[in-house]
Amino acid sequence: MILIAAVLASVAVAVLRGGDLARLGRLEIRSAWLIPLAFLLQVFVVFVPGGKSRGFSDPVALLNLTSYMVLMVVVVRNLRLPGMVLIGIGLLLNLLVIAANGGFMPIEPDAVALLGHSSRVEAMETGYRVHQAKDVVLPREATRLWWLSDIFVIPPPFPLRTAFSLGDALLAGGVFVLLQREMIEGKKNTVPAPSP
């Protein structure tokens, strides 16, 4: 959710700064076909009914990890693009904490309650997945690499109530840099030189 908001906000800022939206269609991303594949895997993970996570014996957890690894391939193949290093660091941090905690992003029970998502969890106990999310309920003391988990919470009354990680914040920053550079500076680079 935070990444969708970051993309929309980045595009809006770039347009307000005189950026050219059409330039996004000309952005050359190597292995771009892997992005929708990773997205489809994540959609599947989000909408598979929750329950208690079985860690790496859970095929859904493996699909979640796979989606991040697929995205890492895209990042590595496109490091030349502005913001891509930041996107890669964000993805890597998320991948590390997810892998360290059985294939899902840890979130504390208090954060789930604060977001009003308690009804999305079959039981508010350690190891239960949050439905319509890639999260698993884990208290801080049971979370490996806790500081990389979904520790930042935007609660109600904000319309975009969500939890996000440091990795998500870096990803959003990288997307912002990429879109600003491509929509604004890329436009400047394609302006034809005045005729003599």
C-alpha cells in the first residue's frame, strides 16, 4: 500500500514540476516482464486465506520470498537507472527480514490492533498471518531483525492506514528519485537544440 501511494505521489509531484508523463512509457527497464510476474505472486500471497504460518514448509511463504527474489533480478539488471540502488537496498532489507522470519513480514500485535486489522487475523497470536497482507503477527521479542519489520504505523484517522518497514521507506525514496529524474530531467535531455 505504501509503495502504491509513493508511486502516485511521485508522479503527481513530477507532473506539478513540469514533468512529462509520456516519458514513463519510454523508460527502458531490462527484464521488465518479471515485474508483473512478481506482482501476481504477491497478489496471490495477499489473497490466500490466512491461518498459522508454517514457515518455510508453507508454499505461500516460499512464493512470497520468490516474488522478492524476482524483483531483485530486475533491480540488478537495471542498476544504471537513477534511484535503482536505493530500491535495491530497500528490497534487500525486506527480503532479509522476511527470510529471517519464516517467509512473511513480521508485524507486532499492537500495530495490527492500532490499524484496526484485528479482524483480519484468525487468532491474535504469534505466527498467525494477517489476511490481505504479507504480514505475520510476531511480538518484538520473537522477531529476528525486528528493526527491519513493519514497525512504522500510520493509524486512523489517516485515510491510508498502513504499516511499513525501513525497506519500504527506502523503496519509496528510490521510486521517487527514479520518477523525478525520468519525468523531469529526462524531458530536459530530449528537448531539441534551437536552430541557428
